[in-house]
Amino acid sequence: MLASTLLPAGPVCGQSADKATSIVTSNCAACHGMDGNSVVPTFPKLAGRHPEYIARELNEFVTGKRKSDIMAPITAALDPEDFKLLGAYFGSQKPTRGTVLDQKAAEEGRKFYFEGNEQSGVPACEGCHGTDAQGGKRFPRLAGQHREYLIEQIYNFRTNARIATRIMREVSNRMTDAEIKAVAEYLTGL
Amino acid sequence: MRTGLLALALLTVWSSPLLAADVAPVWNEIKGEKLLVLKLKGDAARGEEAFVTCQSCHRRGATGSPSGMYPRLAGQHATVLIEQMTDIRSGKRRNPKMAPFSDEHVLTPQEMADIAVYLQGLPIPANLGRGPGTALGRGQDIYVRDCANCHGDRGEGNRDKFYPLVAGQHFVYLLREARLVRDGERGNANPDMVRVIKRYSDDDLEAVADYMSRLNSP
């Protein structure tokens, strides 16, 4: 108990690893998979995300900044130290790729990812999410994510169903439906 | 009653065109957030981190976009950058494309100071976007006659007077902004500059923008 409360976000080891595994088994694995690579496309893959990003989002389900009827009760039963453990656990899992189904859309999405749309003022996704869409502590990893989840989140930003940062609210409103579909198709195959 | 009279008096003052011209706001008045940010000590390393959200448009190294839609910021005077960022935030400079990405939910005053110092120290890249090159003599004549006095013989601008470095800026960007300044649509243009370029034709603007885009950055 003492060890786990003193442990900063980082590699999981020993007692902490046991605790993380136990939390994942009973709380997360059913939807997100034991290795953080969910198989159901409406549940996001967590594997390979930055530990601090994971911990921050989990905390926002508790504070209510991020709303989810599924995640709210689950996170309410855990504490911030658990979130750090979970961040380290899922962050160190190996992410899987998805399969591109529409090659043409994926190619358009790749272009959009690196250039954005200057006419409508959509910034390039690459600037914040990184060249390989690996993300970081401020912005999530998008590589290999389920296309359905990516599309749903962008629509949630648009409608404020997910309270976005100012940046993503604006971006989602400037993107066309075709651009959203294309960039999701590209990202899922990374 | 007294208040009513005062209100009436003010109304009279404001509705008089003569007096309204006398109380026209000072260009680039250093107050509010602009004053605050200019006083802060910026840190280039922190600025590089905060610039991540900006580089989605202005690109890594702040070179601007190849099309010239987004300006190069590398090497620009920190004072000018702070002036423009705070003017865009306050809505004084009309820039609906950028405004949401630079508002108080995205950038703190300290981050603006950091970004300005970071960008000022970046190496100025080789020019990426020049004009057609068909009227450079005319562009030079105009520049030497009307622009060099403030923007400098080599387009280096003036840090202390908030005059931007224009040398080697993207042609497309220079032309667009010059048009906005001339037509009174930029919002925060220096009235002295508006007076000078008000009579320019589109061809004049294109010639001088092309000339500036080819100046060697100091």
C-alpha cells in the first residue's frame, strides 16, 4: 500500500504491477482487453498511450469533465494513485494496428493528417499528435485506434457531448464528414 | 440629473466627427494583456514546448506553410509577435482562423512570452514563397520610397517600434496582409501605414510584396 502510493507514474514493477494487473482484470479488461487493445470498436485502445495522458483522462471521468455512464462509476471506485498505475500499465503494452478497408480514403486521410485544410483553417493533426500519431502526455496517441471510435469522438467534440479542449472543438467544427472519415481510415492502419 | 447631463454631453462629443478624430485610439497602445506579456520574461525552452499547438499551421521551425497561407514566424521580433498575438486574442486584429487556437484556454500570458522568445531566436529559413518576379524594379522603387523608412533597408523591421521584419516572408502572406491593411480590414494596422498605401493599386502591392519576399533576411 505504502509502495504504491509513493510510486510515481512510470514503469510498473513488483507489488505495483500486481496491483495494476488486479485492477485491470476486474475493472478494465472486459472492454479494453487485458493488453489494452480492445476488440470492440466502440471501446478505445489504450495500449501505448502516454501514462500521464491516461491518468489525466481517468481523473476527468471522476471530476465529470469527461462524461461517460460506463466510465464514471468505475473510476469513482478508484483513486488517483490507481490511475497512475493504470497509466503505466497500459502505456507499456504493445499497441496493435487496425486494418485499412478503404485504401483511397486512407491516402486522402494521410494527406489531411500532415497538411490539414488551409482553406477552412484546419491545422495539421501531425503538429500536436506527432509524425507517427504516437501522441504524448498532452495529446493522445491515435495510431491504430479503431476508426469507429475516432469518428465518434470527433462528432462528440462537435456537439459538445465530449467537452473538448478549445482546439479540438474548433477543429471538429471545421472538418468535413469526408475528412473525418478519411483521417480515421488512415489512423486505424498505423 | 447630473448624470443625465454628463451622458448627453458625452453623446454630443462622440457624435461629433471632428472631436471623434481627435480622440482616435493610439496605435498599438501598450496596456492590458499586451503590457503584461511584454513585461514577462520569456523562456525559449518552454516556448518550444508551448509552440507545439502552433506548429500544426506554422510548421516545425515556424517556417510557415509552403503555400504562404500561414506566415513564417522564425526570426520575427518578440515584441512584434507579442503585439500580434495579444491583438488577435483581444479581437483587435481580425483573424477568425487563428483566434480560437490562441485564446486564453489554449495559451497563458507566460506561454505567449515564452513562444515569442523562442521564435525570435529561430534561424530564418531560406525563402519558401516568392512572387512572379515580373515587376521587381517597380517593387524596389516603392519599397525604397515608402517602406524602408520604417521596415529598414533590408526589411529588418524595428524591434523597439513594433515594426515587423518583412524580409523573406512568404509572398502570398505579404500580399494578403498588405491588401487587408490598405482596405482597412486588418483591424490593428498602423494608421501611418494605411495612409501611405491607401493609394496603391493591386499591382503596386504585388510588386512590393514580391520585392520584400526576396530581401535577404538580416
